[in-house]
Amino acid sequence: MSALYAGQPASRSAQALVMDKIAAMNNPGNTSSDVEQLAEDAVILRKKLRWRAWHRGTQELDLMLGTFADRYLEQMDLQTLRDFELFMLAEDPEIQAWLQGDKPFPSDVPEVLADLFQNYDFLVERQIQLQR
């Protein structure tokens, strides 16, 4: 993949790291210790993604992605987590435009992830979180 969602090249090192992780996790020859490591990796990835979602740089995007992460990360399978990780590599203005509906999601955003975003009401979820 030479471009990432926004049509702009991602940093080669970040993109290469993600692609290496994906290749390793899709190896059908994984042993039980490999599976345990993958489960551990998923826990670490969820923590990393939650932190990144809440620390994007603008309060609006922090709230949109942070509440989304709080709501869905625990339910995501490993592939969707990896897709969300790739999604988070896009530039903030692009992500915000997609989430606000100003621009359509690019065709290479997996349908599962795009559907989660399109059916998610950020304001309602934030109000629910504040009431807890």
C-alpha cells in the first residue's frame, strides 16, 4: 500500500511496521504460544489506540475518536484493530472531515470500520459518558 486513506504517503517506517505486524499475525503456522502472544499484542494495541484516540491534538477530534475508542475497541477483533490503527495514521483534518460527513470515507477504509463510524453518534455517546 503506497498511500494511506487520504491519498498521501504515510511515513515509511510507521507503515512498514504496521504491515509487518499484519503479515506476522496472518501466518497460519502460529503455535499456541504465538496465539498467546497475539492476544497480548491485542491488549497492548487496544491500550495504544485508546491513548492515541484521546490525544490527537484538537479537542474536537479527541472527543470524537476517544469516545468511539471507549465504545468499540473492546469489541473489535484483531483485524478491525489493525484497520483502526491504519486509519489513525491519516492526517487529523482528513479524519475529522470523514467523521463529520464533510467528505466520504475513502474506498480503502474497510466497510466494517466505516459502518461503525457512520452509525456512531458522538454527541449522544459523550453525554452518556458524562452522566456516568
